[in-house]
Amino acid sequence: MVCKSRLVGACLIGLLLTCFLLGAGASAESQKKLTLPSFSIQINGQPVDNTRLRYPFFVYNDITYLPLTWEMTQSLGFNLAYSEGGLTVLKGGGQRSGGWFGWKKERFPLDLSGSNNRSQSYTAVMPSFALAINDTLINNGQEPYPFLVWNDVTYMPLTWKYAHDLLELGLLWDREKGLQIIGGQQQVLSSIYYDDTEYLYVHPTLITEKGQGSLKVKKTMDEPPKWMTIEETEALNKRIQQQQSLLSGETVALTEKDNGLYYENMKLLPKEEITVDSNSAGNPFINQLTGVLFPLGSERAFLSVTKVTSYNYGNSITTHYSYLIENGQEKAVTEFPQPPDRIIPNSDGSYWLTSNGMSMMHGRILPGSRRLALVSPQGKIKLVNALMEGYDIMVPGSDNSAFTNLIDAEGKLLIYVHPFNYDPQITPSRGYYFIDTSFQMTKVDALDPLAQETPLLPTSLSEWPVYRGIDGKLYLIRKNNDLANYTDNTSVMWYDDQILVTH
């Protein structure tokens, strides 16, 4: 019985050779002189023996040329499509296949049956067929670095435009390792969710071995990520929940009376606000009425009330009400109509209230609901978002329950601002700022490149790329399992075969 995948591969190789043979018989004017590179080459961290490669890498006009063989394109995670009109090179999605228990990453061995001499020159020709990368047509005759054909195989120039911009391959140059080409990598590292003095803890994008939980990575970045067991991950999650509970306020009793909802002797809501007609469309009912109290020193507190109205078709509507409690009196707070994710005290007796956003359906964050407000020592509330209309505001590190030094030595708070009304015709103004209790804001220009890591405002918290550790440093995970400590300007990329089981 013949393996179906091998038949498909054989057919594609046949089509490849058929298209490439169109380049045979080219005129002398189309011939180009090539040489073998004098530097080393790596494919996804694996050294390539170019002297033995059946279809070696070449150099033309100081640009490296990649052979578009089946093994090479599969290793780098992009595809070739053929038609009577010519050849189209298509970028891949990065993750080739798999993701289930027992799946192992497949290695793509290279054909080392060749014999190539660095002191010798080689002759390639211009292809006679049409070429395209994705939906971009290539006017090959006008290109300073054209596609070429050698021994019936098409070669692509590894220019930044073709390789990086159109095919999203990684190109790195190292004096010792030479040219490193990266592509087709499984993105195993998803998001950082916790840290301690030694490790960062990371959610995985896929789990292929039974018993695997999350991953932990040394902050020194001197060794590959390590898989934690499910039991270790659950124990860590329990510790995180315990820490988070210290920041989540105190659940308090609310009392429903004939004329409304009360907290102690303070009337919060009128009766009609907590009453629904159960015979109306959807048969609504009040599913939840809860109150959470956040102390603001010894004299006042912030009270958040949550009402959940449910319907028989499965949907629910959540409504929040906010109050400032002082001397047995309540005052409705319309400036901050949601529960805070963090209360941050200042040395002058004021408090920052910050929220990372309110969830809509499917965990989406409501635009404009990432808010920051200040409660003055006199009990007045002022919303920072009101000064920057159309912007969401987040406090890096506010979601890290173990990070306590949110206020720096000068009494300033680091914030990130981002417009939530995105106009594709205008470059959005976004960035990191320091803000003090008098609302004086200073832009942190050194973090402008970090702001570029978030070109669009993420629609859920899980998509936010920047994590602030207990050391106050800013970390993020990029494509190809690249972990960066932005504060210290260090980063390490791990190839997926360093994290996944391969065969």
C-alpha cells in the first residue's frame, strides 16, 4: 500500500519539474553566473551542508538564493502553486499540522546527494514562466534580483521584500552562524501569565503530550522552556487565585426591600431597577445581585454592584453600578461604572482605580472600558480617560497580583494609552506615559518601539502581548517563540523542536 501523502508529494514534485523545464533552452542573454556562498547557512537552527546539498544555495549580485525544492519549502512552511500560467509562491500559516496528543513534529531531511565546489561558478537562466508571491505579480525581467532556474529548479532571491514582507520568513545574520532562515515554526509559547524571582510562566498554544500543563522559562533565558505537569500547573493556579483574592475586594451583603436595593442603611437602587417582568420576551429574571467593597483607607470605600439579567434563550445582560461610601452615605459614581481590577494607593492618601476592561459576548472587551480614575484625599473622583477622549488606558502590571511597586519613587504611575476608534487612514497615537496625581503626563519615548508591538488594540486580555513582572520589567512573546525582556534589551528565540517532541 502506497502512502497517500507520498503520492501527493510525488505529484507535486512532478508538477514542479514540468513547470521548471519551461525554463530550458533559454538564450545566452538570460544566463546568470552564480557562486556558492562563502558563509554558513542554517534552516530553523539546523546547519546546511551546502557543498553536499543536491540543490545548493547560491549567491548572485551579493544576494543569497533559495532553492524552491519540496523539502526546503516544507521545512520553511510555505507552499508552491502551479498552473499553466506559471508558479505562485504562497506564504503558510506557520503551524504546519498537528496539535493533538501523540502528535510529533516531523523533520524534513535535506537531499545531500550533491557535490558542489565553492571555487567553481555556476550558470542559471531566467525562467520563461510567470511568477507571483501571494497576490503580487513579479515582473522578473525588471527585477535587480530576479528569480532564476538552475538544473530545472527555480531559485528565489532572499530579499527583505520577498522573504520577510511577503512570505514572513525570519532572516538573521550572525558572524559565527552566518545566515539563519526561519519559517514554518509552531508557535508553542502563547502568553505570560505569572512570574516569580526565577521564572516566567507561560500558557502554551498546543499540548501534544499527556500530562503537560503550562511552561516555565528562566528569566536568565539560558535554557529552553520546560514543561510543567498538570499537577504543578494546578497548584500554581491555586496560588495565583489566592493572591488575586487579596485584591478583589470584600463581598458584602445587599438587601432587597420593598422600595429598592440597600447596602446597610444606604439605598442604592430603586425597586424598578431590580425588577423585571418575567412574562415579557425571553422570560427574563434577575440571576445575580452582588456587591463588592474596596476599602480606600479608613474613611471611605468604593462599592461595586453587579446585576445579571438572564433570559430563557441563554443570553445574559450584565450591568454595573458604582458608589463611593463615606460616613454612612453613598454617592453614585458615573465616571467609573465598573468594578476595578486594582486599587493602587498613593502616598498623599489618594487612590488610583484601574480596570482592564469590561467583557462583552465571547470575552470581547468593550471599547472604551479600559479606564483609569483617581480618588482624591477629599473623596473626589476624576477620570483620566476624560482628558484623552477616545482612548483606552491600561496600567501595565495591574493584572499581576504579585507586583506591588506600581508607583515609582517619584510617585508616578506607568500607563499605556491607545485609541479605540481606529482609523486606517491615520497612524494611531499611542504609547506609554508616566502620570502623577496632579494628572501631569510625561511620554516615555524609550517605550515607543514597545508600543509598536500592539498596532491594533487587542479585543481580549489574552491577546495583550506585554507582561510586567514582579521585578517591574516588561516582557513579551513574539513570533517564532521569541521571548523578549524589553527592559534589559535581551531576547532569545527557541526553535519549536527544542520545545516539542519530534520524529
